[in-house]
Amino acid sequence: MFKMENEELFYYLALQSIVGIGPIKAKKLLNHFGGAKQLFQATPNDLKCIKGFRTDVLDQLNNSLVFEKAEKEMRFIENNRITALTYENEAYPAKLKHCPDAPLILFSKGNFDINKKKVISIVGTRLMTSYGSHFLKDFIKEIKRFDPIIVSGLAYGIDICAHKESLQNDICTIGVLAHGLDRIYPKPHGRIAEKMLENGGLFTEFWSGGSPVKENFIKRNRIIAGLSEATLVVESALKGGSLITSELASSYYRDVFAVPGRVTDKFSQGCNMLIKSNKAAMITSVKDLEYILGWTSKPLKPKQVQKKLFVEMSTDEKKIHDYLQASEKLLLDQLALETGYSVQKALMILLQLELKGMVISHPGKFYQAM
């Protein structure tokens, strides 16, 4: 028999196994009765008071098969050292918890804490082109300074490229599966999934024994979107799973970014459409993302520039530098306005001051005197 300290999880599993009760309805029941165990201990009269549920669905709460299924899955979880997070668990991903259709239980394996880092999802076509590949390699190298978690779906194309590049750059990466943790689909990605357990891991809402059927991938996509504060679509045709993920992200009030491409390229048409219809912000580098999201980063071992005691500065450079010294940090537009220079002129002066080690730039076009 399962360990008694996991009793609440057992009842959550029993609830999740009932056909006709999805995440939204399940949470309604849990809120009404105060917990999963209390729900199963409710009397028939108590259950009749609940509106919006068919009698045949509620009758399953007293079906012994529900408990047999829950116990079987409980054994699988314990034997394979899987972490099962119920919706009420403190470690349940905070961003995902805000989504109304968030899974009742999340199963995971790996080494990560998703609630302590910046998280971005990367999705796209399974038929990735060299354009998408080159963009991803540059993007992931550049985003490393934020020490993020990169989420994707472990599928062919953009997904697996995002995971591989994350691993090569020592970035934590999570794969969201459309099946249980008793397998890896597609099978050739098993070695990558194994490596991800060391710095990242796997998430799923699905039990062991199930097949990765089509509808599971759509359900999987909502977890990818919900885990992250932003979703990046690298390449996509006019129809595809990545566009569904972007729509879900928007419905959760998350930022969506898309990589633009040539109008003649099939796998840029979806991205171009998202940008044209204002469903996504155009992104050409990490700087676009950090500006819109307001991310700040720790530079990766920046080149140390010795500040000279006496640096020769032009009149314009001295004016800008003196103004920055009197302020903690200033936005480029504000600095240009207050010093009387055009934005372009101020930017050129700041570049020269950076080269002389007198000024440092921050994400979002902020500058500070050294």
C-alpha cells in the first residue's frame, strides 16, 4: 500500500482519473469541499447540492475502479522516484497556477526550481530551416546571461534544437511531454531527455501507460504557454501547434514574440502573420525581449576595463558624463532630451564613453557613469 503521508496525492489521483471532470471542474469541487479527501468522503446528499455536474459523473466518486487506478499510478510514482505536485502544493509552478485550466497534478523528473528563475518558452515548426537554427543558436547564447529556464516540447525541429542549444550553453531546460514519464516520444530524443535531467527536466500531466495521441499535444501546449512569462515562436507555417501555443499564451496575458522572415518562406508565414496582426512582438535579438520584459542581467564575466585616472574627453563627452554622474541611471531618450542632443547624437557619444570605460549600458537603453 502507498505511504500514508501521500494520502492527499492519492485522492488527487483518484479525482483526476474520473472521466468528465477536467481541471476547472475539479478545482470547483476542491474549493467547495476543502480538499480531495473531503470530496470523496462527501455524502450523496452533499454531492447533489453541487450544480453543473451530471449524476453519472459524480457517481464515479464511489466507484472502486477509481481508487484502483489511483493506487496503481501511485506505485509507479514511488517506484520511479517521480515528483508529483498537486495544484495546492507550494512548489507547483506559480505562473501556471494562475491559468484557469492548469493541470490538477504535474508530474516531473529532474533538477530545477522553476519558481526561482526567469522562464521563456521556445516553440516552432518540426521542419526547422537553417534560418531558424542559426537564429536559435545566437539567441540562446545571448540569453545565457539572464540565467533563465527554457521550456519547449521535446519535439522534432525547433523544440529539440532549443533543448540542445540550452544544454550546450549550460542553461536549465525543461521539456513538457504529451504522455507519461514511462516513455520518451519521439524515441530518438531519449538521450537528450536524459541529459536534461541533470540541468532541467521533464514535466507532464499525463499518467503512465498512455499513448501520445493528437489531443494530448494540444493539452501539452497550454502547459508550455502557462509555465512561462513569454513565448517565442521561431518558425511556423500558417497553421501549426506553435500558433496554438502562442494563442494560449496571449489568453493567459503573457507576452508573445515572433521571429520575422521573408514573405516567400513557408515557415515564416505564421510568424509574419502574428506580427502583422499585432498578436506578437517582432524579435530579432535578445535585446528586444529584455527591453519589452524589463529583464536585467548579470554580465557573463565582462571584460574588465581599467578606468584611467585622467581620460581625455571631448566637450560633448564631458557634458554627457557629468550629467550621468549626477544621476544614478538614465534612459537614453531622457538623457538626450535633458542634454539637448538628438537621440542618435547622444548614442554616438555614449558609445565612445563606453569604449573609454567611462559609461556602462544596461538593458532597456539605460546608461550609468562608471
